Amino acid sequence: MAHTAMSGSGTTADDDPPLQTAVWRLRSRACWSDAAALLEPHAVRDPAAALQRTALLTERCLYTGEGWTEAEDALRTAEALARSDDERGSAACERGHLAYASTLLGVRDRADEASVALSRAAALLAPAAVGRPLLDFRRGLIAQNIADSPQSARAAYRRAHAGAAAQGDELLLSFTWRHLASLALGEGELAEARHGFTESLRIREELGYLVGTAPALISLAGAEPEPEAARLRAEAGRLFRLLGGVPTWLAPHLGGVPGPRTAVAH
């Protein structure tokens, strides 16, 4: 079901499955603003909806490099509505992710803010909290892409992978498979990398996560020989154009204008 793929973003699917299905369909097609607009009436009073709206707008920032002010405003609303430790921890996790995105894309260096926010989230979220696997994944992103610590990143991704599997969070599994594979590729472990990238692509295709499929295709192409790699790149290019050129950082891998980071930015 679509709402199972919201990947720790504060889903209120149990309360309103039709709403969550609509949000998921828009999100998966890179229509983050439209998805956030559906949640806006709920986000002014419901902490879970406010967190989910923040996550959508942060993802838009990460994939397009735009919309930072709106994401910050949504985040402040989510922080103000948070009451329990889980809600405060999840809000801190979103702050860390937004700061990470800003740092990664070169908008503003907020690496210290990202680390502090994720540490606060770790202190607030119980070990068995629903948001813990997503937090572990985001700590892995910091370790891999900002701290340049692949060993720490691998440990965090493995924790996130195990937690996502236990919770049945298929979308998060697609991310952990992909990032574990990217570390394997960097170490020359082609078979392991190919397996992880293949699993990530399979999950995204099954979920219909269209906006994440082109990056998964490009990642797999990096572990495949020609002519298969060329076929995967061509398919990624088709999806990239279909979605209007997002994620923007994928452009250099498709012969476009150079972007800020690699195809495993998220």
C-alpha cells in the first residue's frame, strides 16, 4: 500500500488512507508542493501531519535545490506542535535532515546544526521508536557525505536497514540498500554493489516511487558493464526528462549541466 512507503515522515495514514494515497502519488511524481498543500489544513494542529509536511518540503529542497524558506517555516510549525519525546525527536530528525540538505547542496554550511539536531533526536527517540531507523539512515548520510567516514556510515546504514526490515518500511529499505551498495562500490566489491543497487531499484519500481527511480538506475549503471550500463542510463534520462529535470543533481550523470553532488546524494 502506498502509505507504507512514507518512510518515517509522520504519516497519518491510519486516520485517513485516501489522503495518504493521494499524498504518496503526488510525492512519487515530484509534486511535493501539491502533496504538502493537501496536508496543510491538518498540519496546523496535528503534529504527525506537520512532520509529514515538513518531510515532503525538505525532500523537495533536496531534489530541486529550491523551497528552503517554506521548508523552514513548516519545520518550525512541527517543532511548535511537538509534545511527546517521540514527536520532539522526530522534529529534531527533520531539522537535521534539512540542515544536511543545505550543506550537501552547497546552499549554506549547516553541518554542525545537522549533527547537533540528529544527536538530539537520538536522545529523545526510544530505541524501539518508529522513527529510529530513519534517524539511523540520516546519521549514515552525515557520516558518508559530510564527515567522510565510510565505516561509521556503514554501521548506521546497517542499523537503519535492520530497523526498516523489521517495520516493513520498503521505501527506507530502498535507500539503505542503495547506500550500502555505494559503499561497497567504493571498495571495489562489484557483486555486492550490484546486488544492493538492484534491490533498491526493484523496490522503487514496485512502489511506484518514480522520482527515485532515475537515481537508482544511474547507481546500478555504475556497477554494470556496457552495453547494459548505457541502457540503464538511457532509461534514467527518459524518466529525468519526464519529471522536468529532477533530481537536479542527476544532470551531470546524464550529460547535463554539472550539479553539486553525486547520484547517491539521497
